[in-house]
Amino acid sequence: MSDVRYGIPPPAFRLPAATRLGPVRLLVSDLGRSIAFYEEVLGLRATRDGPAAATLQAADGRALVALESRPGVTPAPPGLSLGLYHFAILLPARQDLGRFLGHLSAAGIRPGMADHLVSEALYLSDPDGLGIEVYADRPRDAWRVQGRELAMATDPLDARSVLAAAGDAVDSGRARGVLDRLIAVSNEAAA
């Protein structure tokens, strides 16, 4: 029997570095509307997989989101959180998050925001009310550990500081290129 308790597990418990998730699969009520959102807001590139399906890719060609429209699918009512709570897109650096925040601001989109101490995050919903998190991790040497526990929180985000991190790289136009340096996608279930 192992003496491992809650908290930071020993290295042997980590997933292999080569582990990757496939695309997040979402049912949507209006495929054309959803494709437009994911292209314009997130800068993903759509490939139609038939009349009721599409795959959305990052600039490097990785499939990140698979959309499917079926009869009877309706947008999620506000406040309903059955199944998938949100999926997350990890950016490699705070500068990239600042670029994305600048893009959202220019588009008139007001995301939710949070500072989780280990990461800084923006939250938005697609046209069907499905949640999306776009975030950047802080450098691991800046993470605080208390005993075997990683210090995390949901604090207000210093949006001005995040925007300033982008410098002159803020993209005020379409999202094309904003997520070019995207490095990972994960899906998270509601707690």
C-alpha cells in the first residue's frame, strides 16, 4: 500500500510527456453559426466533414474541436451545467494571452477572467452556451507549494497587466493568428 496522499504525486504518477488528447467533440444547434464563431473569435480553421459536421484546426493543422449538428440539439439554457463544463486551450506564454485579450476587446467580447495563481485565464461561451477557457500557465518556478499542496485560487485577473504583456503584438483584427502558438487542449468535466 502506498503512502501517497492528496497533493503533488511523485514523478512516477505522471502521464508520459507524449500523451495528447484528441479533438473535443461538441454537439451544436447551428453548424454554420458555430463555424463562424470558432473562426472569427478563436481563429481556428474549419474543414467541413459533411453537411452536419466540421473539424476545427489550429494554425499548425492539429484538430482541436469537432462540431456536429443533429436535429433536436438546442443551446444550453443559462446556468445549466450538465456534462462538459468547458474545454480549455493552453497558450504558451502570457504575451499570447495578452494578444488574445486584445483581440476579444477589439471585437467587443467581454470574457470572464480569473487569476488561478498557477495560471491566468479568460472564459467565454460559444453560441450554444458551451464554455471555453483560454489560458496561460505561469512559469512553474513561480508556483507556490504549501507542504504537498499546490496553492491555487480564483482571484480577479489583472487584465491591464495581461494586455501590457502583449506589447505591440495585440491583434485588433480577426483572430487568425492569435492562437497560432497554441500548444494544448484539454477537456475538463464539471466538479
